[in-house]
Amino acid sequence: MLNTHVTSVGKKILVWDLPVRLFHWALALMFIISWITAEMGGNAMEYHILSGYVILGLVLFRVFWGLFGSETARFAHFLRGPAAVLSYARTLFKPEYKTSSGHNPLGGWSVISLLLVLATQAISGLFANDDIANEGPLYHLVRKTTSNFLSVVHQYTFNVLLGLVALHLAAIIFYRVLHRDNLVKPMITGYKVLDENIVEPKQFNLMLAIILGLLSVGCVYWVVNKL
């Protein structure tokens, strides 16, 4: 059964599969929880650490899904070189701008930046300490000076992450106001209305998504409990 519907202005196509959408909103929720619990401190740090584990698992799953998942989720689909990024950027304020079936060239590198910073944030937290009562699960594997350094990395990468999130929200507003391109709705429903000539992207394999999800959980569990 095709996930394509013809409308008066184009073709309604499923561009974001369920795993991508679940990843996106779960990550947003975990980011908020991590932020709030870090600000609260005290006993809330237990939940901060747990949310960090979930974030690490989500990032790992997104890397797997970027390699083996559905067409629009794959890195090969949306990562482009400098020439393509500049060419796309020149159309942002012009009438010939067209919405993309997935991440556009700028958005693709935004995704990679977020994943790299989130990975740095989560991994550094595994070794961090607050000199009070909280230590990461892998604190015992490094020297105190190394842990202190990674604690600083953990703190400052959060500021970088806040900046990237702010840019992400600004981009959503920009596309909505200037081009009437709603980027939020497709991340909820999965569908975009695109040119009728665009070919339906290949969709995901549910069993593969489950296997990769379990693999991600297993990797995080092994790191946290076995090292």
C-alpha cells in the first residue's frame, strides 16, 4: 500500500518514518528533563543521569538508522558538500525556493552537529563528577584530573547545545514565516506535500528498527554496567 495521496497542490508523501519521529520527540523530551534536573541538582541528579543514558541510546540509534534506515533518514540522502550547501543557501530568499523531501543541505549538517554535540555531552557525562556527591558511571576508569576536564567539557558543550537548539527553533520560524513551510507538522504526521514529480522515498523496515533499537539499548547498558 502506497503512502502517497494526490492533492490540489501536489503529492502528499510520507517523508519521516515512525522511528525518526519517535527519536525526534523523545530526544526533545530528554533534553528538557536533563536541563531541568541539572538546574535542580540534589536528588534530581539521579534522573539527570538516567536521561543522559537515554540520550546516549537515542543518539546511537540515530547513527545506526542514518546508516541502515529508511531513505530520508540516511546520512547519504541529506549530507552534501560545500558547493551544494552554498547553492541551496542562495535560494533561501528567492522565489525559486522549494521544500525538500527530507532534510535540506543546511538542515543535514545541522543534524550532524546536534548528534556530535549530544554524543560529546552524553559521553563526557559518563566520566564527570561534581565534587559533591555525583559521579558518572565510568568515573573510576580515569584519573581525577581527567574527570575534572571532562566535567568542564560536559558543562560547556551544554551551552553549545543550547545555541544549536536556538538555531533549530529559529530555522523553524524562518521557514514558516518566509516560505510558509511548516517543518513541525511533518515531524508529527510524517507527511509533506511535495511536487508531483518527486518519487516516493523508500520506507523503513519495522523489524530492523526494533533490532537496532535493542542493539542501542544493549550497548548503553553494557557501557554503564560492565565497564
